[in-house]
Amino acid sequence: MKEQLLSILNDLRPDVEFEKEEKLIDDGVLDSFDIVSLVSELNSEFDVEINVMDLEPENFNTVEAMLELIVKMQEEG
Amino acid sequence: MQRSVLDYLEQSAEKFPDRTVFADNENKVTYREFQAQAKAVATGLAQRLNMKTNQPVVVLIERKIESLRGFFGVIYSGNFYAPVDYQMPAKRIELMIETLKPAAVMVTDTTRRVMEQITYDGNIVSLQELTETAVEQGMLDEIARRQIDTDPLYAMFTSGSTGVPKGVLVSHRSVIDLIDNFKYEFGFDETMILGNQAPFDFDVSVKDIYSTLKNGGTMYVIPKMMFSMVARLIDYLNEKQINTVIWATSALRIVENLNVFSKKMPRYLRTVMFSGEVMPNKVLNYWRKYLPEVMFVNLYGPTEITCNCTFYKVDRPFADEEALPIGIAFKNTDLFLLDGDRKNEVEPGQVGEICVRGSSLALGYYNNEERTREAFIQNPLNPMYPETIYCTGDLAQYAEDGNLMFVSRKDYQIKHMGHRIELSEVEIAVNALPFVEAACCIYDTEEEKIVLFYQAAERCDRELLKQLGKNLPKYMFPNRLEYFEKLPLNKNAKIDRTWLKENYILS
């Protein structure tokens, strides 16, 4: 799952070293347009429904946090 | 008679000394404090520049209210500010500094390090240090006494087709003209609480800053992060009771794309204004559905005529596929549509280039006579005395109801397979499709193909073309489709057509 996520992220922003970043949102590495496309991508690839209430920095600041969010959503789903 | 935008600050500071004028995530400042700080900065700056006036001062900015203190320090010193984002590539900053040859570059503790990578042997002054100066009111009065309303207020950079950014130089008079018009048309008053989205090196922020000051309102600088973590954005709007926003079209689009209002609603918004690129009615209809009481205003205009020259208060329903009017000219602004030779007005109802006359015209491009002469020309309809008009390069036509309709950039109109086609028409049709997030068209003249670049959840060429057939004749179909997870954006958050063209059209 992590590899799948990383490949999505790398397609989206080939210029970012995602595994090294700890504050993707707080430091403004990912901007609003990245988030819009990332969310729709995650929703279709992982069959989840991330909605606007899940858009919190702590859910997107790191790759690990995103994974946690996806797993949580899949379990709930 | 008002000669300076400083009158806005002086008058509001008199009336509402203890009201917050500007606030960001970390700091806030009252009218009285802000005025005192700006005068201190001005005194220090004037001393260092030996009271020379009408000189460019670069302010290396962060998205913080202290940047605004820098701007107003420059204004009180009788000079004009050129905001430059410290996160811009050093090469580009250097190009701007080369163009401006500024009398000083103002830095903060954070932005100072940028200057280490840049060749500049003039004054580098620290905003923090200048703020410590004891105000010399006599000196500032002397500077103010000599000021006239056509003195420059700021220079803002826009991208130049040749790769060298152009510094659009705007006078006090032009901004006063704009801000007075905004108050008059949109009923702004002292209850205004404004949520700023536009970066300070982008002229959309001029409307935020000076409307706040004129009306005695409060402006909150919304952290950039909130435009991606949009639930927070709505919380923020509600917490600060923000009632007025003047945002980029793209910021409104994000809210629609993520269906934010299904979960959270802003409670205080009264006025929502947008500009920067064509607003798809699909996006606007989403906002209107949830916020039926809000006044929505479409604003149009390039930086060269001081932010906006036309406005349209949205006053009737629009179908998703329809185009939104750009409306009518502001008072004290005159528009006409010129033909391809820029010699005559076009016939009523015909498409022509929007040309503007009025106090809103910029003074020109700083230190760039050649580009200035191309766009700021003698009014061809008046050979009798010197009168400058600005030619926007935008094509428009009047609708039957008297509203101006944006058609396209001058260079977007194409002839394809014998048909005259406006690419923006194709764009509007594609943008109206529910599964399309954003789209733009570029014409490949070499291949004679309309190339469509679109952003959606997944590639859907077939479905897209099928749906398009419902709105467009076959000859207007894009001949090549390029799918993007995310379309590239330029610094102003518009789709980066130049980049697309370079990378997908020119071989």
C-alpha cells in the first residue's frame, strides 16, 4: 500500500522527496491544487471517501500519516 | 482634495484608533499603532535616502502584516514600493532589481539572506531597524507637502512575453479612483471584515489593503495552508467573522472541487468577489446554491489599469454552460472595443480589443519605454491632443443587455478548418462538464490541431468528447487531448499556458 501511495505522490509532484518530508502541509510543500488532485486520486485508488473534514494538516503532513488515514478509512468503510 | 492613499490611513486612524487594521496568524496591529510604525520606518528611510522622493524601494516580503508596514513606510517617505516575494527564484529577483535599480531594498530578519545570492550594491535596509527610528513629523510633512496625486505608489511585476518581468507603475490617483469606486458600487463600510487570499506582490491584494483602510475595516491575512486544508478555512472565516472576500477564481474553484459546503458553511459572508481568470458558471452555481444571500461580483481587468475596469454583480441565474458577463465599466473609466489595427471602434455587437481610458491607467512599465509604447498608445479616436489609452490584448463584445462579454485573449482566436473559433468557447464547454476539474485549450498552428489540456480524477477522453458533442459542433472538438492529474499553474495560480505550450506544442 505504501508503494502505491508513493507512486501516486511521485506522479503528482516528482520534485518532492516525500519520505523525507515531515511537514508537507505546514511548510507549504503541497499546495491547495495538489491536495485537490491527491484527494480524488486517493479516493479512487484506495476506494475510500476522504472528505473535507479529513483535510487536516496532521493527516497529510507525512506519508505515514496519509497511510494511517487511508487504513482508518478502509476499516471504517 | 485627496492626493495620497495615506489620507485613508490618516482618516481611519483618527476615527478608529484602537481598531485592528491588519492581522495575520501571529500578529495584529491597530490603526494607531500601524500609523506610528509606518511613520517611524518612513523617517528612517527618508534619512538614509537624503529625502529623495519618487524612488523605487523593493520590499522583500513574506506573507505577514509586517510587509504592509514596510509598504506604508515607503509611502510616507515619498517613494514607491515594489513588493517582491522572497521565495521567488534569485534569478528572477535579480531581473526585477536590474529593471528597478531601487534606491533601497528593504529586508526583514527572515528575508535578508536572499540578498546574499543577488548582485546589488545599493542600500539594504532592515525593516526592524527602521521601525526603531524616532518619528520626525516635520520631515514627513515636508515630504507630503510636495507630493502630487500622479506620483507613483507601487510597481508590481507581471510576466513579460520576452521572459523579462515588467514592472507596472501605478500612481496614488489610480488607486484612489479604484477604491472610491469599490466603496460606491459595493457599499463597503466600517463593518467590513476582509479575508485576504492574494499575495502582496499580486495586485489583487491592493483592493484588500486599501479598501480596508478607506472603510476603517479589518483585514485578516489568511494563512496559505488553509486553502488546501479547506475545513480550516471555513472555521477561520467564521471565527474571524469575515464578511468580504476578494479572491482569485481558482480559490473559489477549490471549494467547489472539494465540495466543502456539504460539510461546513461560512456564516458571515456578504460579498464574494473574484477575478484572475474566467469563472466557470459550474463553480459559481455551486457557491450560489449554498450562499443565496451573498452578493457575487465578477471583476475584470489587467494590472495596467489598476486591478479592475469592469464589474458584474451576478443578478440572474446562469446555466453551467453559459458564459458569465464581465459587466460594465466602473465610473470614471471609459472602455471601447477597437478593431485589429487599433484604428477604429468595431461595429456594435462585434468582437474587438478592450481599450481603456481613465485615471485608472498605470503610468507605464517602469524603465521599459519600448513595452510601454506598445500597450499605452495615443487614443486613435482622438488625434487632437495627447490622450493615452491602454490596450489590454483581451477581446470582448457587448451582449444585447449592454453587458460586456469576455471572448478571449487576442491571440486565442483561431481559424481552424475554415471555421472561426474562439478557444475560450471550447474551454467553457469543457469546464462545464461535471467530471472536469479544470481545462484549457491551445491551438497548434503547425499541426492545425486544437489541443485540450484537462484535469480530472481520471483520464476520460472518450466520455469527455461524447459529452462535448452535446454543446459544440464537431468542428470545434479538440483534436488532441492531454490528460493531467493536475494542470501546472503559474505564480498567479492560473493555468500555466506558457509552460504547456512550450512543453506540448513547440517541438
